[in-house]
Amino acid sequence: MKLMTCPLNGPRNITEFQCHGEVHRQPDPSVASDLEWTEYVWMSNNTAGVVREWWCHTPTNFWFLAERNTVTDEILATFPVPADGPLGDAS
């Protein structure tokens, strides 16, 4: 059984979680072109290596961030979403 450590609930079976994609900066909707908005919503980098991603613990609907190696599928770290400040994306 593969475990993932939820920042709220501790170690849980990986089947209790859903990944919702890489963290990336949202363009300003008041000035973004249709192309910029489309790329933000639908495109991803599909990076080979360590990425920061949005995850949700589905039984509690708790959202958090995780660093995962996409080559080995190893979860390297999990942490709550910061109340303010950057999410740590490199883009």
C-alpha cells in the first residue's frame, strides 16, 4: 500500500487523494488574452523530475501542495497552502 502524508490528517492510503496538476501562476483575468487564459487552463509543462502540484484529500476536501518526482512517482514533501505569498512555482 502506498501512503501519502496529508498535512491535516497524517499518513493515508494514496487512494484517498486526487492530484489536480502543477502549480503555475494565474494570469490577470482583466488583461489576459484568450490565448493566455486558454494556455493557463489547459496546458501543462509535463516536467520530468520534481514538480509542485495541487492535491486534495477527498474524504475531507482538504487542499494542499505536494512536491513529487514525476520520473519515480515519489512524493517528496507535502505542506498546507500558504495563507499569503507565493506558492513556490518557478514559472
